[in-house]
Amino acid sequence: MNWLAAHRHDRRAPLLLLLTALLLTGGVYALLVPAPAVAASTASSAEVDSGMKLFTANCATCHGTGATGTAAAPSLVGVGAAAVDFQVGTGRMPAQMSGPQVEAKPVQFDQDQIAALAAYVASLGPGPSIPTGDQVDPAQGDPATGMALFRTNCAQCHNAVGAGGSLSQGKFAPSLWQTTPTHLYEAMLTGPQSMPVFNQATLTSQEKRDIIAFVSEQGGTQPGGLSLGSIGPVSEGLWAWVVGLGLLLGAAVWIGAKSS
Amino acid sequence: MTSPAAATADFLDQRTGLGAAVKEFARKVFPDHWSFLLGEIALYSFVTLLISGTFLTMFFVPSMTEVTYSGPWASLQGTRMSEAFASTLRLSFEVRGGLLMRQVHHWAALIFMASIITHMMRVFFTGAFRKPRELNWVVGFTLLILGLAAGFSGYSLPDDVLSGNGLRISDGVLRAVPIIGSYGSYFLFGGEFPGEALIPRLFTVHILLVPGLILALVGLHLFMVVLAKHTQYPGSGRTDRNVVGFPLFPIYVAKAGGFFFIVFGVIALMAATMQINPVWNYGPYDPSPVSAGSQPDWYMLFLDGALRLMPGGVEVVIANFTVPLNVLIPAMVVPGILFTALAAYPFIEAYATGDKREHHVLDRPRNRPFRTAFGVSLLVAFFVLVLAGSNDLIATHFHLSINDITWVLRFALFIAPAAAFMVTKRMCLALQRRDREIVLHGHEHGTIVRFESGEYIEVHQPLNEHERWIRVQHEPIRPLQVAPAEDSRGVRRKGYAADLRRARLSRLFYADRVEPVTPAELAASHSHGTHDELPPAPSGQELVAGGRRSLVADDRAPGDGH
């Protein structure tokens, strides 16, 4: 204690204190930080090579050789296999044209080619990997929890049952009814385009699976007849006028024509 | 031998004197036209609402007490919700026929409002609101407002996310009122929004107060129709002093009775095949979530549209009180203008026309260009607001930018009604000119005849008397003119400025006009065979019947609107 009292005004003391604080912060961070997503190391080097060839032929124009990005498109180092599987697997990439957002279209590559591209991009830097079948299995999720989570996290853009909705400047949140569970999971994990990233801290794997369980039940037959697109009162009002008033006005004209 | 039916009728007649009333009523004559059935659609859909609504009250629990759901709908298992929402789910999934009844009720509500608007359009465009029916127009207008109140209060009862968002908007509008706003909100919701008092309160409003008022006013509305007799379309033999049609019994009893079943049938058909308001998709209300595509039912959509169009940030702070014009203008001023214009129109038109006579023969819309154009421009403004309320769905379905749609509609709200007014007015005048043309020259026949001299003419077929009467029966209406400001002794006249204003309004209504062919013109066209030297229409100072003596009709020649 006496030693501390004698030396605390030493001119080297602030430096020492700063070093200690830095070491302590770094140490605590290293202990607490979630383990970084690591690319699945199952990819063979042959797959990575063929992925690189495909990338050079189809993607490098915009994303640059080595996927380091250009003015036209972002760097793909560290986006992980999940992002590639989503973007290429839903046909969004390679992009057809520039516009408010890159839209889904018929898929341009077969499953092996997509896997090769994903392996190549994953080899460039660690990023989220493609989820396993178990992780996206709707049967293992709870649709009730999923609906509650969907309501607070997704419905703002994708509509209450995932029918899709509008965003600003011509962008839109697409309908989720045709999206596969794997692509749903990857979208939440990587946040494509305008979508935010829902990482493990926001939505755990189980919660993502619950959401998938809810979404995969939507878009089919609904109780009460034709769902009219599940987009709410506007389509109901439109059909009330077209079908309801249409039929009733027809009947009125028919009755009115019946004697005079 | 008397049949049991006759015996019963006799029993009632001896005690109530019902026979005379039935006899009188059964022989009452009503004119026949399909457009007179539009109001009946509203009446029958209201009856359908009462029947299905009674069923729903048997099972709906108007309470905001929180319960945990454990019914058959898997996606809501274990979710905390209000009893109101839970009982709506029970109605939908567990009560036999409950979902059908809910859908009948909701579709009937949409049809009810749509038929009210359609009926109102018929009354407006044919001038059926003129004396002696102005008061009945006001009764009908009140029914429209009550219909909106009934719809909105019922829409909010299930306590789902979608209707809760609607309530939150109403709460916001209420709070926007300076000074009393927040007090009003606390008063309405029994504390901080959403509170626990609102659903029971709305229930009373929805099943007792508003339907009771609607029922009473529907009775008054029909009574006033009987009292003033029904209007009729112009035609040979129809005047302001008679009613040409069929007796109530048996013709209209059969027609109207049958039409009830058609209306009920169409609503039931829709309810059985088309889903409406699937509250299980929206989930129980909680103030935090708002889903994409949140809109009110179509009849409230124009208010939502006005809110969506209004640029934000138009707030004025006066002595620590924020006056949020960005809410007040779209939610109060815009509907205020639309509704005031609608309610007051009969009185404004009567003032501008200077006409105090009774009218029982309807106008053909083309013969009142200003009124028709005004009605169309109101409808266009309403439609622009409805489109604005659907802007996000237009954006997704037509791949447009929601920002562009909003900007286009902001301008359209001002430009489209004005353009519609001008186009409609011009169309009316053109149709009137076409009427004149046909009356004077007859129908084009398509047959070309060559005379011996080599001249070609097209044969025109003259109109028969009925065709001609339809086109010439209406009176020309001319703008009111102002008597001089000073009387013969040079004394300034009282009320001159008011007369001046009234004459200006009258000119706005009637300066552009095409007058119907007069007998003199017709005779001239028939005798000369050429129409270049028509005598001018009779003109001169005419006192307006029943009007102020100081206002006299314009003496301009017909067709000045050319």
C-alpha cells in the first residue's frame, strides 16, 4: 500500500494504467465475444476452384476479380456461403438489371454450381454458412411463437401473413409464400438488400425455426373461403363493389326491366 | 264460411281499423325504375346486418380482460389476448355457423355503405333532393354518417392488431385537437390508450346506440318518402302533379319482397365463398406491431388516404401548445369540406336557382351541367383519396414507387376534381346540344337520296312525340339578375350587396347553358326545312317564381354557353 502511495504520482503511472485498461478491455472482449461464424470447411479445393471459375465468368464484372467489390457492387469477402446460396439460389444473382432492387427470377445455376460458388465465396473470409436441414425444419418450430415473433419483427414490411408489402422508392418486401425454409433462414441471417440482419442475438436459431414454422403454414387455403390475396380491407372493399354491388345492380336492372 | 286468414284479418280490423290503412297503402302508386331500387339494397343489407348481428351478440364477449388462448387455431396457441379477441376466434372456429355469420355481417356492412353511396349518387344526379325533399336528403346524409359510425365501431370490436391500429389513428386525431384533445382521449379510452374500457363502450355504441338511431332514421326516411310521394323520371304524361306507376300491392310487394331475398342471397354467397377480416391472421391487439398493408374498410379509406397524402412536419407551436396541422387538415378539414358540401348542396343550389316550387319530376343529369359536374368532381376527389389510402398496394401490385404515387396523388387531389368538373360540364352541354340537334333535325337515317337535279340529301327521321318530350320537357334555368342598386328616387337599396353575391353564385351555376328547343323553334325548323334563320328564343325580364322580387332572370339568349 505504501508503495502504491509513493509511486502513484510517478510520471509513468498514467501510461501503465492505460496499458492495463486496454489489456483488461481486450481480454474481457475476447472472452465475451460470440464465436465468429466459420465457413464450413467441408468444401474441397476442387469445388472452390470450380466456384472461382464460375465467379470469374459470371460475377466478377460487378463484384471484381477476387470478389473485392467495385463501384457497381459490394465486396463479397466475409458474406459467407449463406448469402451466396440465398442470392443465387433465389435467382436474384446474377442481377438482370439495375433498378430499385434486384428481383427474384428463374434460377440461373444448378445446385452443384451454386454450392461451388458458395464454397468459393466462403473461402475468401469467414461468414455465415448454409443452415442444415435440421435448423430450418418447420416441424421442429412452434408456429404460435413464430407468429408472435413475425408480428413484431417481420409483418411491418412483409404483411401480417407474409403476403409482401411496399417499401420506399419502388423497393418492396416480397411475398414469402414461395420461399423455401432454407432461403427464409438465410435471408434472416444475412439481411439481403433492404432487409435488416437478424443475427443470433436478435433471433436465436430456435426462434428463426419458429418463424419458418409460421410462414410455411401461410399462403395456402384459409378458413372462410377465397383469401383475396390476404392483403386486407382494400381488396375486400374492391370485391364488395365489383362482386356485391355488381350483382345487386344487375338484379335491380333486371327487376326494373320486368314490367315497364 | 270465412277462411282462418280472413277471420284473423277481420279480428284485427275490428279492433284497430287496420283495413283502411292497408287499403290506402296497398293502392299507393310508385313509379318504376331500376335506380329506385338502390335505396332498397341499403335497407335490405341493413336488415341482414340486424339478423346476423343479433346472432353474433350471442357469442361475442365485449371484454378486455386478458386470457390465454387454447382453441383450435395453432398459430395462436398460448398467446395472451383479450376476451373480445378470444371470443371472436371462438365464433370463427368453434361456434357452428359462426364464421359464416361473421362474414355475412362484415360483407353486409361493406354492401350497406356501398349502396348508401350509390343511392345518394342517384338522388344527387337526378335532383331528387329539391323541394320538398331537402329535409329527407339531410336525413339520408345523417344515415350515411351513422353508417360510418356503425362500421367503424364494429370493425374495432374484435380487438385485433388491424382494427387496433385504426383506433390508434383515431386516438391520434382526437389528440391533435388543440387544448381539449388529450382530455378527450383520456375520456374516450377511460385513461391512457388503449386502456380496458374501450371495447365495452364501443359494444354499446355498436349494438344499441347507432343501430337504434339508424332504425329510427330509416323509419323517418321512408315515412318522408311516402309523405312527399316518390319522384319520377321525366316522360310523356308525367308532371309535378301526378305519379305514374304501379300500385304497391301486388306489384311492389312482390318486387321488393323478392329483392330482399336477392340481396340476402348475394351477401350470403359472398360470405360463403370469400374470406373477410381474418382476425386470426392479424393477431391480438398490442400497440407495438403494425403490419404492412394496414388499411381501414373501404368507406374510411379516404380518411387514411388524406393522412397519407399530407406532408408531415406542418406543426405550429403557439404558447407551448402544438397545433399539428399535419393531422388536423387531413383528418378534420378535408372530410369536413367533403361532408359539408354534400349536406348543404340542396340548400346552396336552391339559393342559386331562386326556385321555391316543388319538383317531383327528376332531372336528366345532362340538363343540370353544374350540379352533375360538381357531383362528379366530389366523387373524383373521394376516389383520389381512396387511391392514396391504397398507395402501398398500388406500389406493390403495379411495381411503382410509393413516393411517386404519393406525389402524383398530392397534385391529383387538386387537379383531378377541377379537370373532372370541366370535362363533365362540357359533356353535359354537348349532350344537350345533341338533344337540340335531334329534336330539330330528327334521327340520322343513313339513307342517302339523290334528287333529279343531282342533289344528295340524307333523310332524317323525325322523332315521335314521346322521344321529343323527353328532350324538351325541362325548363331552362337562367342566372338570377340583380335589380339596380338604387330605387327610382335614387335611394340606395337594402340588401343590394347580398343580392350581388347571390347573382354571382347563380351565374356560376347557370351562365353556361343550352336551352331546350322551344315550340317556336320546332315549328320554324319544320316549316322552313332549313334552320339558318331561327327566331330567337323568347327572352325578356321574367320574375322568378317565389324568388325575391329584386332578383330577376337573366335575359341572355339561349346557347350563350357555346
